[in-house]
Amino acid sequence: EAGVAQSPRYKIIEKRQSVAFWCNPISGHATLYWYQQILGQGPKLLIQFQNNGVVDDSQLPKDRFSAERLKGVDSTLKIQPAKLEDSAVYLCASSLEITGYGYTFGSGTRLTVV
Amino acid sequence: AQSVTQLDSQVPVFEEAPVELRCNYSSSVSVYLFWYVQYPNQGLQLLLKYLSGSTLVKGINGFEAEFNKSQTSFHLRKPSVHISDTAEYFCAVSPLRTGRRALTFGSGTRLQVQP
């Protein structure tokens, strides 16, 4: 079974620029999550999708972050404009909700804002 | 809401020695519990999980954890560590409520296995 694919692996941008991350979940996984992991901290949920609907985006900074999941498959996370404090690893995970906790994480995108 | 506290940010240990990584949680609802491992520049890999049943859970790579409901703890143990166990370990919880099963993570414990 193919894993969760994320791209790019690394991104360096200047503050106030925009950036987008892409995630392709495991085929058939209805639930998709984006997490932000700041250096030295545990991952923090940004947004949860069930198919192409948003289940929880309470911790997403909506003034600068946006996410979508078209057709209930791939997802993109965008930051516009970026701030220095957005430097982090952005992890995507998917799960087959019906069977429980079969979470699979991607390798993440490491964002550095300078 | 849930919160997870990992009491040690770093745990140095010699190879072949036993190790325990501590995790305590707080939640107003029943939760499931997890331990994940993260190797450098990689995503998170599930070590083990507690959903129900026996409170002693065995996972991959020789790790095990014990759920203690009265102490709200879920400590991770391994009787003999290897150099390859050097990594960051995260404890996490998720509410039982269907549809909102996002994980809440602790801040992590860096296990450093020395020869």
C-alpha cells in the first residue's frame, strides 16, 4: 500500500510571501488531517476533513491559512502571507475512519520563513 | 478538551538498559491513547495504541505501554534499548467521539541511546 505523499519536502520563503503544500492520502481514506509541528513541540491539528467537508478547523489561523480538499482526495494547505512563526513541519495524515485509528502520516513539508 | 504531558524532554540511556518514557493526560471525556515515534526528517510512525481491553499493550520494536486510568497515565517501556531506538517519542490521545478523532500530542521525549 502506498503511503501518504506530501510535496515539497522543503521550502524556504521570505516573510509575507505565499506558499502551498500538497497532500495525497492513501487511496480510500476518507479522513484527512493537517498538523503543524513547530521545532521542539508536538504536532498540533490545523484542520480535519471528512471526504471533502471540513470537520474541525478551530485551530486554523484563518486570516492567513486556508485548506481545501477537492473531490475528497488530494488536499492543499496554503499560507498567505507567511510570518516568521509559521516556520515548522507541516504533516498530513489520513485514516480510514470506519475501522478506527489507522492513521498514516506523510513525511511532512519543512517550511522555513526568513 | 484534552491535554498531554510528557514529563521528560530528554532521556539519555545506555544501550541494552531498560527505559521508561512517561506520559500523563487530562481529558473530560474518555480517550484512546497512542505512542508514536519520529526519526529525523521522517513522519510519525505508530508504536502502539490502547483502545480497550487489557491495560498492558504491546507494540512494535519491543515496546510496551500500560494504561492506568486512576493515574491518567500511559507510560512507555522497553526492557533493553538499541542504538536504533534513538528518536523522538510522542504520546497522544484522541476522544472516543466518532467523527472527531484528531490526535492531541504531547511535546515529545527525545530518547538518546548511547553505546
